[in-house]
Amino acid sequence: MTTRMTDEMVPAPRTPETGSGAGTFTPRDELPPLLHEPERVRTRPPLLERLGLPLGSIAAAVALGLMLGPVLGIIGFGWVPVTAFFWMLVTYIALTRLTENGPAVKDRFVGVLLASAGMIVVALLALVIGFVGWRALKIVGSLRLSFFTTDMGLTGPLSPLKEGGALHAIVGTLEQIGIALVITIPLGIATALFLNEIGGRYARLVRTVVEAMTALPSVVAGLFIYASVILLFTKQFNGFAAALAITVLMLPIMIRSADVVLRLVPGNLREAGLALGAGQWAVVRMVVLPTVRSGLTTAIILATAHGIGETAPVLLTSGVTSNLNWNPFNGPQISLPLAALEFIKSPQPDMKTRGFAVAALLLLLVLVLFVVARLLGGQQAGEITDRQRRRRATQSVRDMSRIESNHAEIAAHLAALRGSDPTQGASR
Amino acid sequence: MYESSEQIEVPSDRDVETQVLELERGLAAPPAPDPQARGRRRPWGRGGARRAGSVDVSGSNVLRGFLGGTQAAELRAEAITAWFGDRKVLDRVSLTMPAGQVTALIGPSGCGKSTFLRILNRMHELIPSASLAGQVVLDGQDIYAPGQRVTDARKKIGMVFQKPNPFPAMSIYENTVAALDLTGTKASREERDFLVEESLKKASLWDEVKDRLHQPGGGLSGGQQQRLCIARAMALTPEILLMDEPASALDPSSTRRIEETIADLRGEVTIVIVTHNMQQAHRISDQCAFFLAEHNAPGVIVEYGDTEAIFSNPRDQRTDDYVNGRFG
């Protein structure tokens, strides 16, 4: 320890025994300067190894499936994907076993199953959207703006595709879902707040009822409104009744999602608000609701997605019509999903094509609504985009001088008043 | 304070005419700007600030707390007994927390320190099964007396929690003056600006955040978030500040900053702090109370008094053992 080591020498590893008694070491002092970066070691297997095994297994499985099915005709065509999937699992696990031990093989096996589940979901969705889009493509050739601006009132069953449109269904869907949202959002959020912020035994009952309502068949909701609104009051089909039926179906979804979101608000945020001397409502309005804005947006999206595709309750309450009806309180008013159903029921191929076009339009409409909702309310509380960050930075620097001068001004006033306060000397 | 001229008594060491003039300025709304302040005024920033000269400083609700020197008041707990359901957790605990001093509550986990602290600003009653007996006296008035509003008590008795909890949807600026909106207190922009700088300075956070006041409060480090919570609790000039292990979730250097902040606030506000860190209690407190709950018995104060005495010359053997780390 007495000899100073030169930087070029690599110090021998030392233990406390070789040192002068029970001292401590400062290892950095004895480290030679860093001349070359140490060579990096990648702990992940190379790309070929990571992708080779699964891709090879899939190729082998598909080949076997095709061979047994279309080539040899041993199995029916429908069994090809199933056979291929199981053969893929077998190949993959067998190949993994060559190099890995038990736990690693199990990990890979479960990993493949989970990844497959994800792929099946994506594939199904792609299949649905792709099929609708493909069938709707036929109308693109004859598609013109008139599809969005005319109804089917003057279009007969044998009219060519370029005649008629879906305006009546677009108007119906937008009005009905609009009315439903106007009722659902405040009522849903209020109920969710009641369940979370007030609670108690009655709240538990309400929560159970809401959970039961999510299982309500949509046709029952339609019949309920038919019996309680149309038969008793309006005596005729109308869009408002359809909106009410949709509301009955949207409310439980909205309440449940909002309830889950509100339950995730940390209790210490509420406590912090209350500890400042706030009332409960002020804490809900200024702390709880702003914190869960993004989650509430998701709840609204879920409810909308559920409600916008409802067909049976609209059929029972608002009826089928080919004519445009702007007034939701008077007369039948069709919606997009119901229009799609009506078109596709028709034997004429052109009508079927219209049905798929309307279905594709519904998908597009939902997509647009989702994007708009995400843009408006999708941001997590406290998370801001880079642009917002920059704008707030500029704003902060700009306001700093204002705040400082206001502070200096008021502080000077206070100092003057304090200096002149005769009771001050006594209380100090 | 300035309602009637009869109250004016002229101290001998000040010029009478100046006194009267200055008092009239205080009476007048809006008061004319102080000549000295005018000399020191900085150029106005953009953002359309009105002149602070138009602020009615003496008649302002939010600024009242800054007029009369120290706000600190004595807090006295008398024979506090507390239950959770049928389980008694505190048994006739009495403690006087002197004005402007730092009182530390120490003791092993589960001895009722935090429960006692939460009783002091009526947070205890938020737990449905909780109940209590006894009095908490502030300004000669029991805060649990019938007719006393729970929000009034909490406004006068601020609280800082173990985990930093700035409001995530609010900026640093909004967090600092959150108490204004939450309690429905009206305040002009000038008053808000003043409160923001003043409170953040009290929490020794101003210099670190003054150029990013509009950024989210959650973007600060843990220690800064905790000081933001102190600033938030100090904005309405409470008489008492309760702290429930404010530094236990922080690293040593942030802990040191919090302790410095507490030292700065001494004298300005009465501080009651729960801590598990014996050195911390020793460093920052004037008074110390040692809580203990024997097996299956409710918590009691075994010993309290000057911190120096508790640590150097405790009367009770159990206190001696605890402060020297022999149990707990």
C-alpha cells in the first residue's frame, strides 16, 4: 500500500487481509485510465436464432397442413389451420428441447400460446374488416358524393348502385347516439361518483344492479322502451325512443368503466384535498375528475362503441324507413346498423353491396369518433406532449417576471403595513 | 385590524405623522403604492398584469395571514382516546404543542402516532369505523366542539403526508395555490402570484422551479414534490403544520432539504412531525413525545419534554432504550 502504482499497471485484486489491517479501499484511485472501451457482450441470442426457430416451425406446420389437406386429401380443408397450429407447437417445442432445459421449454410453450391468442384476435378483426371492406369495394366504382347526400326514398330494389344513398341512416345514427350520449355521460359519471365517493350499502346494491344490467339482452331493452314509451306515450315509432333504448344498454357499460377508473384514484390525493380544508364536492371536481379524464374518455368510447352498433332495439322502437327523417321525435328513423341489416336481407346483389357499404361506413364512423375522443381527452393527467412542454416552458419564463414583480409589490405593501401596525410591537 | 381609528396607539419610537399617514394608506382601498416599492418595481412582464398597486392589501382575505407577523398558535390535545371499531388505539393522550416550535412524535410502528396526528386536524373521522373522545384546542376553541366546521379546522391546520402527493392534473403554480380554489377562496391574479412565490420560498423550492411554474407538478423529483406539498399546505398561512413522516420516502439529500425547510418554518408555524428517524427527531425538534403501545394495549405517551432532555437524560427506561436503538 506504500508503493504508488503506475497507471499502466493493472492492480492485483486485493483483500482486506493483504492490506494494513482493517482499512477500507478506494478502488477508483487504483484503476488505470480507460484506453479502450471494453468489448460489449450481447446477452440476447442473435436474430437468426430468435426468429429462425418460430418461422421454421410455422413453415413446416403450414407445409404439413397443405400436404395432408389439398395435396393428399386426407383431411378436410377446414382442418388445415388446426392441424398446422398443433404441428407448429409440436415442432417448435421439439426443436427448443434440443438446446433448452425444462423451465425454458415451458416458458417458450406458454409464450407461443399467448402470442397465438393475440394473433388470432388480430386476424379475426382483420378478417371482419377486410371482408366488409372487400364487399363494399364494389360500390367504390360507382361511388359518388350522392351516397352521403341522398336517402333511399326514390330508389327501387332494381335501381343501379349509383342511385340512392345512406344519408337517412347516417342522420339517424348520429342523432340517436347523440341523444343517448347526452343522457348517458352525465348520468353515468354521476352514478360512478356515487358508487365511489359516497358508497355505503345502497351503493353496493346499485353496483350489483349495474353489473346485472350489463347482461341485459338488447332486444329486451328495445321491448322495454316499446312497452313503456311507444305504447304508453308516443303511439308511433321515433328516433328518441331508439335513443332511450340505446341509453339503457350504454349506461351500465359507462358506469362500470367509470367506476373502475375512479377506484384507481389514489386515496391520498383525496386526503390531500380534504386536508387543505376543501369540501368533498370541490375535491371531486378539482382533483378526482381531472385526474381520471383520460379514463373517463375511454369509458365514453366503450359505451359509444357498444351503443352505436345496436340493431334490435332500433328495429323495435324506431322502425325501418327508406326516407330521410331529421326529426327524432316524430316518425320512423333508421340507423346505420339497421340499414345494413335491411339491405343485406334483400335478394338483389346491388342491395347487398349497399349493405356492406353501410357497414363499412359504420366502421369508419366509429374510427373517427374514437380518434376524436382520444385527441380531446386521451391524455393521462400530468403527462404532456413535447409541444405542450415547450409551450409551457415559454409561458413559464414569460410569467416569471410578472409573478416576481407582483410578489415584490405586495410584499412591499405588506412590509409597509406591518411597520405601521401599532399592535405589532406588542404581539411580537 | 384597521376597522376603527380608536385602535390606533402610537408607539413612542415612531414619528406620529408618518404613522397616521401609513395607517390611512392601509385603510384606503386601493392603497396608494408605497414610494419605496415604486422605486423597486421591476418592468412588467407580458400577460396583462394589473398593477399590484390596485390590490387592496389590507382588505384581502388571502393576504390577511401575512399582515400580522407570526401565525403560529399553540395546539393542545386533551385526553384523546381513539378507537377503530371496538379496538382502542389511544388512551387519554394529552400533549401541548407550543406555538412556533417543532414537536416530534416518536415511537415504534403501530403505537398510534399517526392516528394522533390525524386526530389533530380531523382526518381521523374520514375512516368510517373511527371514533374518539377528548378535545383538541386551538385558539382557545375545541375543534371538535359542536358547531365547529371541519373545513375551518383543516384550513388552520395544514398537513403533509408520507408520500408526496401533488395533484397530477395541475401545474406547479396551480398545485401551490390549489387551496384557494378548493376552499372557494376568491383571489386576484396578483394575490395568486404573491402566494405562489411566497409559499414556494417558504418551502425553499422557488429557486428550483421559478422558470417552469406551468409544468406538471408530477414531473419534479420526489424531494421537490414533497416540498411542493409543503408549499401547498402553507399557502393559506395555517397556524399549525402536521407532517406524517414527510421524509421517509426520500433519499438522504432530499431529506436534508426537507429538514432545512422545517428549520426555516420554525417560528412561523407550529410544526408537529411524526418520524421514525431518531436522529431526525433529535436534529429538528424542540419538543419530543415518545409514544408506545404495550402488547395488546392502546398507545400512550410514555414521556415528553425538551428534545435534548428526552435524548440525553430520559426519565423512563423504555424511552432510554428506544432513543438509543435498543428496541423498536
